[in-house]
Amino acid sequence: SVGLNEEQKEFQKVAFDFATREMAPNMAEWDQKELFPVDAMRKAAQLGFGGVYVRTDVGGSGLSRLDTSVIFEALATGCTSTTAYISIHNMCAWMIDTFGNEEQRHKFCPPLCTMEKFASYCLTEPGSGSDAASLLTSAKRQGDHYILNGSKAFISGGGESDIYVVICRTGGPGPKGISCIIVEKGTPGLSFGKKEKKVGWNSQPTRAVIFEDCAVPVANRIGNEGQGFIIAMKGLNGGRINVASCSLGAAHASVILTRDHLSVRKQFGEPLANNQYLQFKLADMATRLVASRLIIRNAAVALQEEREDAVALCSMAKLFATDECFAICNQALQMHGGYGYLKDYAVQQYVRDSRVHQILEGSNEVMRMLISRSLFQ
């Protein structure tokens, strides 16, 4: 809570209390049974977490990027996987709120903010991941509709979400030929692949989203034709802060679990907490956690203020924090010994759920590329 104002501390407390009460007791079951916890997420939405940084006139909470990071870190201590999906849902709602017209905002945002409806972000394709500008999913205009053909891969919420924010090609090659279109579940021609089996993130389904002559009204296009790539990248800047904040939550919880385990576990006639080597390891973990938190919060403020260095700082925060926080979780598992490898102990789930954060929302290799570009501009 250091550096937060009283209002932010209250947001944080509400999120921590919700994570402790509604998420942590169910985290293992959601993971092992691969349950999408709709009811729990709708309870979170009642607290304002369905549209954290969406404007208030369409049901959002109207909070800042820093507020959002604080909330997602706290929620992720209860279930990192579920919070990560909530963060993606929030990113989609923000994209519609920011780039949509008034009719679109008032149609789509209110049910997203209450989580009556859920949203998925559709950018990645089987043949284009890091090279997003090469995407092939096409949207050809015919009268007052676009006809979509193609597929999206690794879509969180795929098959369960109601609203799909689809980045697709309406023009020629390259980023200037890309647009952003909302496709609603139930639209003829929209279908889904098999549910993927994943190492972590099991409380949210991941499927391919497939378009076969899928006719979508032109009225569902967000922004102008050719603006989609810019919308997608601006969404991802915030998404990188969000997913890094989820890594904070996983690392935060892992440090606490490790501290408590060292206090009760005895070897050689005394608690492990008396071992100076393990004390120093825990001190390193706590230091890396705080450093990660500071770089994320600094980037969140830069993004909120729309500073010129925001993209580089968001990339740095995502790179540094997801690497460091995974290392913290992994070290926590090591310090639990054999117990850490048992699914009865939560630490292994934090390891599995945080590992993918180094890959998605732009892999950390791509983050290095974006940072290096900013240095040579």
C-alpha cells in the first residue's frame, strides 16, 4: 500500500477481501475441474471490477490505470488464472468504450461491465503471433455487412464469451489494412475449435475462434477502416500492465505462502525459518517483488498520462515483472521442497498460472524488441 492514496487503499482492501473470500478457496477446484467461474466473476463485477477503467456513463468504474493495477494484483492473489481473464475482458470493454461510437458504447459496455456478458480479444492467428500485422483473417464488405473468413488461435474465453473483439483485414497487406470488428456469439458462421489442454490458466477456456462466411453488420466496426492495428496495439499496452499485475499477485501470494511454510516446517530440529540461507532467499524474493511492483505502477501512470515513453515503459514493466515474478513463484516452490510439487499446495498453481505471462500479450522477446526500438529512435 506504500505510495497509494486512501481511496486506492480502499480499492485494494476490497479486492484482497474478495480474493480471500471468493477466489482462493475455489482456486484449486477451478483449476483441476477446468471450471469457468461465471458466478464468482459476476460477483466481482458487482464490486466494479467488470469495467475498471471504462467510463462511468456506460456502467464502468472510471478508475485509473494505477488503480486497475492495484486491483488486479490483489485479485490475482486469490486466483491468477481467473483474474487474468477478467483483465482481458476489461481490455476489450475499454477498447469499445474508447474507440466505439456512442451507440456502440451504450449497447456493448453496460452488459460487459456487469459481466452479464463476457468478452474475448481475437488478435493471434495460427500463422501470426508476434507478427500481428501479417494477420490473414479477412472481412470483405458486402453492402451493410462484412463477411469474415479465417481463424484466431489461443483465444481466452473462446466458446464461452458473448462478444469477440476481432482484429481482421479489410484492406491491403500490412497494418494499414487492418480493422476492428465486434462479432457476437450466435452469429451464423462463427464457430469454435476444441478446448485446449493447458499447463495453467485452467479456469478460463482457450479455443480457436473460426469464421466461415460470417456476416457481421458494418455497424459493429469499431473506429474507421484501417484503424484496427492502432486500436489493437493501444489495447495491448494496457493489457501488458494488466497481465504483469496478475504476475505480481501470483508472486505476492507465493512469498506469503513461503514465509508461512518456513515458519512451520522443521528440519534438523528447528524451523526452516531459522536457516539464514532461506531467510536471505526470501529477502531476495520480497525485494524482486517490490521492484516489479514499482516498475509496473510507474508504467501505469505513464500510460494514464499518455506520455511519449509509455509504450517503452509498459514493455519494460511486462518484461521485467513477468520474468521476475515467475522466478519468485518458482523459487517459492523450491523452498516448499517436495510439498511444493503436490497439487494440495497452492504454490505449484501460481507457478503454472504465471508462466504463460512471459509469452502472451506480446512475448518477452517482443518486449525487448520494442524497448530497443525506443532506445534508437
